[in-house]
Amino acid sequence: MSDPLSRLQLRHYRLIHAIAETGQLSLAADRLAISQPAASRMLGEVERDLHAEVFERHPKGMRPTPIGGVLARRAGALLSDLEVTALEVQAFRAGRSGTVRVGAVTGAAVGLVVPALRRLREDVSDADVHVQVGPSVQLMAALTEDKRDFVLCRVPPDADMREFDVLGRRAEETRLVVRAGHPLSAAGPLPYAAIAGFAWVVQARGTPLREAFQAALRDARVAQPSEVINTTSLLVTIACLHSTDAIAPVSREVAQVICGPAPDGLRTLPMATPVEMPPYHLIRRKDRQISPLAERLLGIIRQALT
């Protein structure tokens, strides 16, 4: 950029744009809420710096010279960009745009995060949302490394919670899901002994869901399943259920999503004694600022928990 142009300030571009649009120095001054002599002095500064006339003076007004036309066009683009920037900043501050990064265990993602995002979208103009679904250990690691704004997960036994705020909790109910027409689907409330001998499609050993059902079987003195398909994929789970007589322990929220009214869909088994998993928590880092959009989503989820 040449030295003369580098001396032009935003007020100069505003004046050039206003004169080009109105064709009158007095009207441009009125638009900018300055006096006509002040506008005349400002235009003189521009023309002195550029060593060229920016506007031709005529009895009926002013029109841009060739160099003035270039400046007027670029001034219009600059002011338009500034207006868009101001609107974007305003939307960001109001939590109507920006980035939010949330992590959740599967049940919380389905039961809390998705409904909260639906509410958030009612007046959000430009949101970049990242949702990580996974086990609690991974989610807490992501939060610790500042890769997530907040998470919905269980607290790992070795977690140092002094650097986190726990903002709410929810106990997670479970369901057993099978295909329509499963040998047990027409039965009444079932004891755990009724599901012995069937294959399971379930998360890996050590996960809260699997641990809760294994404990329930032990308490009922029922043998653990001998055939187990270990997977964290909901699509794999659904495919296995449709094609076999396997049983899938899932959270209540997941069961509500995958069990539909279709005749050939999936069904939940009525169990005489429901199984509850340990509660998950809404957790964020202490003294860590997150975007206004993330704060809004956090508030919606926190309200749902209470």
C-alpha cells in the first residue's frame, strides 16, 4: 500500500462513500452528523494526501473522478464488511453464533444434548457444533485437555475433581431391546432368569451399562451370557438385533429412539426389576471461559437436569 493511501482513515472512507451516494457535500455531512466545513476540511485532507481530486465540483453537486470512483467503490465494500463484522460480533456476544464443543455418554447425548440443540437452533444464526459421544474416561480426558467446553459423563475413579465444576446429575435407566417377534417379546414382566441363554449385543467389559446388567444377573443368581457381541456402534447393534434373537441392554433414551411403531421394528422387554446405572454428571472446567453460544447450550442442559 502506498504512503498516501495508508494515511486514509475510516472517517475519510465514510465521507467519500457518503458524498458518492448523495452527490452533495452538505448531505454527506448531515449523514455523518458533522458540519459542512468539517466535511470540506476532511475531503481537503484526502485530496492533499493523494495529490489528486477525488470529486469533481459542479453546480448541481459532486461526482467522483476516476480515482474517486475507485475509492468510493472500495469504501462501500469496506463499510459493508465492517457492518457484517459488527453484526457477527453482536450475534457472538448474544450466543446466536459461534462454536460449541460438547461431549456426552450415549444416553445423555440422545436424551439431553439433541433436545437442547433443537431449542438452541430456534434463534441461532450460525453455529458450529461439535458433539463427541463416547465413554466417560475419553470424555473427561477431552475436557481436561480443553478439547470440550463441557461434558455429560460419569466421574472416573481416578479423576481429580478439584479443577472441575459439577453442575447437575441424572440417574440413567436402562432397557433391554429385541427384534419384533422375539421369543420373549410377548411375555409379561420378566425375571432375569428368562433372558438366560440368549446372546447379548453390548458395550465392552468395564463400561457402566454392561457392569450394571452383569451385577443384576449376579444378584439374581443367573448365569452370564456365553455369547456376546461387543460393540459401541448403535448401527451394528440395530443390525444384529434385526437379524438374530440377541438382546441389547441400552439406556432408556436410546431405546426410545430405536424402538418405533413399525410392525417389524425393535421392542423393549418388560422386566420385573429395572436396572439403573450410576448417574452421569454435567461437568465443566473451573475458571475456563467458553463461548457465549456454549454458555447458552450449557444453560439449557442444566435447566433440563433440574
